Amino acid sequence: MSPESSQHLVDRIHEFQKFIDTQEAINFDDSRLWDCLSPENQQLLSPARQEFRLHNACLNQVIRWQAHPYTQYLGSIGDSDYEHVVGMLKIGHQLKDMGLSSFNFDNVEMKIVFHDSGEIITDDMSVVHSSEIESFIKDMKSVEPSCFIKLILGRIKKSHPGIYQKIRNAYSSYESRSDHPYDQDSHLVKLIDTNQGNEYGLKHLYGPNILVQAFKDKPCPIDPRESIIFALKKEEQYLDNLFQSPNITVSDKGILLGFLSSNQAINYGQENSIYLSEYLSYRVNLSSL
């Protein structure tokens, strides 16, 4: 690990240890997230409710999209890992309400809640386009799991070992999903993760009105259409990964295809959208999945 990466971790750990003792962390209102959880998951986490509240307060301190090339022009857009998780849980509820039967949605919820928890220490590295910090990103991603398990989850290990193990199992299985193509719960979480991020990015970073305001006196440094094409391809890729599991019913595949197709039509395919041609060219190919 480079000296820069090591110093970054030292600084972030210090910030974490300082923050968790503040009244802002202790009294953080995480009701929007808590109310999204199933009764089963609320019952599971209730004995560690204060530790869970601190965890969510820390998620709220991780500001997303900081490394995005447009952020320097747009200023703060007010998105955090906490808001990201709440958004993902709402998508999960939407999919559950559609009647999907091939998934354990209590398990999906747990993976959603904790999937980015390592970023509490490492910070958000999403959507980074600069090759100059590629090695730094790799350093941070390589230590995220141990940061979560030792520093974040470790706070409840002694007092709530059963809860500790269940959270760790959910997190670890999500992190190792590439080695387990039949883990449909983890691959669904990744699809939801990508979908929520793409929708938020389109609204707050790629919208034509925002781009016009941001670059009215200068050329846009990156073609936003390239990022839209990238987003569409990623959504297709993660849906394809999800469909590798033989445990997903034909009916559920149809529901998921319909959900993603409708969502993409809303995000990219409106008649007045500057992304319409890209959407028509790179939309999900229903016959190939």
C-alpha cells in the first residue's frame, strides 16, 4: 500500500473514532431506513439498535460521487451512502411487491444495508474516471472488507455475537458474489445498487439542464452520452449475471426484465431525452437474456 493510501486510512479511522462519540452520531435519526426493514430484520437488529444507529449515522457521513469528474463544477449534490441505502431498500420493496418468489428478501435487505459499510472508513470511490488515482482506489477497495469487519462490525462482536455473525455472513457473501454465480440474492443487490446509482446520477449529474448550467461558458470535458452507454451496459451485465442462477423462475425473469426495461425507458427513453438514441441502441436485448 502506498504512503498516500496508508495516510488516508489513518485519517479516516481517526475521523470515525472521533465521530461515533458525538451527539450527532448517537442521536442520529435513522427512522427512514429502520422503517424500511422487514419485521424480521427489525427483530434481529433490535438488541443492537444503538450500534446500528451509529452505523447508519456513519453511512450518512460518506458523501457519494466526490471523485466524479463533474462534481467540481456542480458542487455538493447532497447524496450519501445512507440515502443510497434507503433508495435501494425502496427498489427492493418495489421488486418484492411485484411478486418475485426466487429471492429471500430479508437476506436481500441485510446485504443492501451493509454492502457499502466498508466505505465508512475508506470513503466512497464510485464512478472514478481518473487513471491517476487508480492504484489508490485499488488499495481502498482491497481493505474495505477488513475495515468493515474489524472496525465497524467489531463494535457489536462481543455484546451481540449472533447478530455479528449474521451481518458478517450477509456482507461476506455479497463481497464474494463473483465466485458464487448461483447466489441470486447477492446478484440482485448488485443490480439494485447499479440501478439506484444510475438513476440518481442521471438526475443530478447528467441531466441536460444541469449540464447546460455547468458548462455554459466552456465545453463539457466528458461526453455525458459515453457515461449513459456505460450505465446501460452495466445494467445489462448485472442482469445477465443474475440470470446465471438456475434458481430463478421463468416468471421472475420476466418480472425483472420488465422492471429494468420500464425503468430504463423512464430514465433514458423519453422522446425529449438527449439520451434517446443511446437508449435505443443499448437497451436490454430481451431475446438474448
